[in-house]
Amino acid sequence: MSIKRIVYACLGILGLILGAIGAVVPLLPSFPFLLLATFGFARSSKRLHNWFISSDLYKNNLASYVEKRGMKKKVKIRIMIIITLLLGFGAVMMHRILWGQLIILTVWIFHMYYFMFRIKTLNEVE
């Protein structure tokens, strides 16, 4: 196995661990870490990739986005609430730094726009 494949496998394992923790801990988002795991496993080994995409963690959290480029409404709302809480906490902690608050507000607006208008909302039966 080449060094490149080992690095990708390590990225996949790291993404899987953080994504699994994020699926349980409400403030840690699992979605980006599971995307990292998918990317790493796909680049490292066909066997690892096939194992990961057949796992419940992948099917429950990422499959609809990867296959249909969309998310269920419930998942989108949960993600937007978590983003709002985390960025709101950051803005409160930067109460003396106006530029920091403006940057956080800009990031929050981008996230809300992206999740509302750029990611398709899937029906619950899909």
C-alpha cells in the first residue's frame, strides 16, 4: 500500500471517529466528518469504501446527501439550530470585538443561505 493510500485511510478513520462522536454529541456536527471519511475511504481502498457506505452511520447521516444532493427537512433544521447556537455563543464571547462579531454574522448568514436555498429538501419518504 502506498503512502498516499495510507494517508487517505488515516483521513477516513479520523473522519469516521469524529463523525461517530458527532452523531452522539449534539454540539459536534457529524456531517462534515462523515464526508471526510467518505472521501478518505474512497481514495484509499475499495474495500474500506464499500464497508463504510454499507454502515448504518453512513446510511443514516450521509447517504441521502451523496446520492440525491439533498437532506430531509428535519436534518436541515437540526444542523441550522446547531450552527446558530455555536455561532451565537461565539458572537457573545466576542462582545468587545465588533469585527469578530461581524465575521461571525457573515458566516452565519452564509450557512443559513446555503442550507435553505442550495441544499435540496427531500421528502421524508425519500
